[in-house]
Amino acid sequence: MQSGVSVSGNKITGTLIKQTSGQIVTDWGQGYFIGLKFTPDSDATVTKVGLTPSAGSGLVALDPENLAMFKLTDISAQRLKVVSSRAGEEKTWFFDLSGLTLSDS
């Protein structure tokens, strides 16, 4: 599904391999997916993540293991958005996806 994916500063690089079968395709359709593990701020009460623009789900809260998966539709236009909330304050980060390579195999 992915190879060599890394985050440096606000840029995500690596290779995403097109998914054409399996449960993820049954649930979301064929395409390119990225799975990421996050390290939320220690004092964050809620951390939400998502793609902007989004194809539907918008921002979602991280699961208990701080994992999230996204289906990418346009790496040149979409960015990963992370919003961390704490004590009435929100902090937002954006990550560039244009450094990803999309592969059919």
C-alpha cells in the first residue's frame, strides 16, 4: 500500500501503491491510500486529522492507537490537516502531499 513514507517538516514523501482489491477497496473503492501514526501533543484533549479539501469525511478524531488512513484523490491540491485542541485553544498544522509518488504496482 505504501513504501518509504516519511514526514520532514511539513512535507510528506514516499510511494503509494494503487489498491485494486481487498477490504479497503470494498469499503472505499480503488485508489491510493496512506496510513499514518500520529504523536499528539501531550496536553492535547482532542486531535483531529483529515484531508483538505476532503472527499467527504472532513476531520476525524484519532483512534486510541493514534492511527489514521486516508484515500488521496489529488496530491497536488490536497493537504493533510491536523488540529490539536487543549484548554479552549486550537493549534493547526498543514502537510504538503505533493512529494508523494503514485505507483500502479
